[in-house]
Amino acid sequence: MGFEFIGNKIYSATDGDSSPFGFNISGSWVVTGEMRPYRKRSGIFDPVPVSKPIGYKAWGALEVGVRYSMIQMNQSNIAGRDMRTFSWVLIGG
């Protein structure tokens, strides 16, 4: 699971102030139960280990991931629009 937020404060004497912002949230779930190893020293996750490779009576490691992102740029002095994206992925190994 991860979350990220970004924001700005723009000061303009001629056009007024604005505060554009955006965020994304993501997460994944390993359906087959394996755990993703985490390295505390470096703060990095390793790939999901495959406990039972794909083959006879085995699915391998199946992981489902989702992500939602939004950036808000539609303000009085910014000629922009809002953007929203949603994506998902199924990873097998």
C-alpha cells in the first residue's frame, strides 16, 4: 500500500494566488499468499517469491495491483483541467 501527495502554492500579484495539488494511492495483494520481503536498511521491497511454480496443481504467485491518481489544475488563474486515472494489473509468476 502506498500514498503520495503533492501540492504547490503559487503567488501572483497580477493573477491571484492558487494551490494546485495531486495525489495517488496504490496497493497490491498477493492472492496466493506469498509475502513480499522488505529490506529495512534500504527501505526496498523485493519481488514476490514463488513458492509453487506454475505447473501441475499450482498457480505460481498471483498478485493484483491497483492505482488511483488525481491532479487538480482547474483554478481561477490556471487554464487547466482535472485529471483522474485508474489502473489495475494482474501479475503471475
